[in-house]
Amino acid sequence: FCRDICFYCACNKIVTREAGKAALYLDYLRREIELQAALFRADPRIAQMHWGGGTPTYYDVGELRALFEQLSKHFDFSPRGEYSIEVDPRTVDAQTIQALREMGFNRVSFGVQDFDPKVQVAIHRLQSEERTLAVIEGARRAGFDSINVDLIYGLPHQSLTSFDTTLARVSLARPDRIALYNYAHLPQLFKSQRRIREEDLPSPETKLKLLGLAIGRLTAAGYVYIGMDHFALPEDALAVAQRQGRLHRNFQGYSVQADADQIGLGVSAIGAIGPTYSQNHRGLEDYYDALDRGELPVMRGIELTADDLVRRAVIQALMCQFALSMESIEVSYLVDFNRYFAAELEALHEFTDLGLVTVGDGWITIT
């Protein structure tokens, strides 16, 4: 749930100021927790938990605490686990941040997007730099193990100069991680994006320069480029996992828990159990109807084939380590790599010609 809409948003969200509507959702979410928990009684151990948006801090501290306690009743949370929550800095103060830490959250992610006032007006997200930095500092004082900041490039009115200013200010705040997302303008799919004027968007060439600027600025500031859309300080768990070859990517982004099953709870949530994926209903009515029948609110699911599994392994290696040993795939999945991926290797020539990828000596490497 959100109180106001950010025009760029492509997430599944409900914009409302009706507290009763949001409270009803929590009642149904508790029902789903009970149904899901019953399926994991033999092994209820939790290594990671992530609360995503709209923004969980739409709810007050009492409601959030009650939900956390409900989960704790049904699952066994590891004392060394990672428990994170997304926070809109405009909805919290130092007391709220402290309360979240006391509940058991040890990682926090703050949405920033861009500090430039002109950009903020264009995306309908007014958020002062002073308040944001104060909340980040509050999280540090509260003892969070890891602080993440979300940024977006490609927003209306962004320029190399203005975005460099945002990057410099965020770098000075020294969050442990920075997620840098690409704005995808799809007004035909997301109604709120129709409020953004296409003539205000940076050109594709400028957008690529914005990404290059960010990589250069953040790596110069001491961050490790984890890949695609994440940066982390060298001592952060993501950077350590990448150096050790343990980095993984799931629906929440990069992760250090490669072997963990994933339980999705709530509207549109995605779960990954063994060789399967499943997604909950996207709309409240369908979600509620399933739970009223005492059924898991799953809308769709797939069971991965042997082909899916080998391709997933290839994608994971390239996305997380920037390198792939062909022999490791052959040994693990009993395929002849060059024959199995002949069409894909042929298609890679375009990228090798550009110097973006090297292929040879049994390895594919992203430069």
C-alpha cells in the first residue's frame, strides 16, 4: 500500500488512505501465513526474510510488530539470519527506525531515486535530502547491519550533471549497498507513467552515459560493482560472496543464500520451492477469495524442466560471477556445452566483436 503514487512506479501497488482497507489485508495475510506454515512444519527454519512494497511502513509500528510476531510463531528464525525491510524515508522517523531494529530487522533499504528537485516534481515524489540522510544516519545509530539505498537512472529531467550530484551525496552517506535501477517507460502497461512526458526523458544515449557515470563514480568511491544493478562496499556480504563464488540472484535481487527455498507471502508474491516457481494472485479480490475457501492464493506456477535448470545455471553464473566454466555445466548437467548451446554461442559473436564478451579456453567471460 502507498498513500501517494510515484509516477515511475511499475510495482504491484494499491494507493489508498483508507486505513481499514489496509488492516483487512493484514487479516488475510495472517491466514496465508498459517496455511503456508503448515506445509513447512518439518523444517521451519528461516535464513532470510524480506518485506517489500508499496512500502511496509505504510503501517504503524504496532501493526508491523504484530505481523513480525505472527511469523515468529510459525517459523524458526535463525539468530544469524538476514531480515530486511523496504522503507520510504518520508514515512518514518528515528523512533520508527529504532522500533524496526528492536523487532528483529537487521537490514534496511531506503528508496531515494534522485535528489534533484526538478526530477522529484516530475515523478511526483518530493523527498528532501536532509530528511533522507537523517533517516539513513538513524538506521546506522540503531545498529542495522546493512543499509541499502535505491536509485533510478533514466528519469525525466535527469542530466549527467544533476545525477552526478545525487551520486556524490549518496556516496558521502556511505550506505553498505546501492541498487541502481533502470527506468523502463511503459505507459501502455502502467497508467501512472502516462503522467510522465516522453520529451522530458533522457535520450537512450544519455541514459547509457548515466549508467556509465554511476559505475565510474561509485567504483571510484570504493564500491564494488556487483553486476547489473547492485553496488556494495568491499566488506559487505554481497561483495564477499562474489569474491568467493557464492553469489546468487533471486526475485529480490542478489543474495548470499543460494540453496534456500523461497516462500512468497501476500498479493503477487513469488515463491521458489525446489524446481518450481509459483505466484500469488495480483488482485486483492482474487487473493481474498482463495483464502476464504481455505486455499493457498496461488495464481500460477511452473515446474522447471531439465532444460530450464541448465539454462538457469548458465544465467546465474554470468549474472553473478561474470564468468562461466563450460566444463562445470557439462559435469553438472551431463551435456556437451558447445553442441547444446550452439545457437546461443553463434549469437554471442555480436558481443565478442564489440569486446563485451570473450569466449575461449572453455570459458565465457563478461569483460
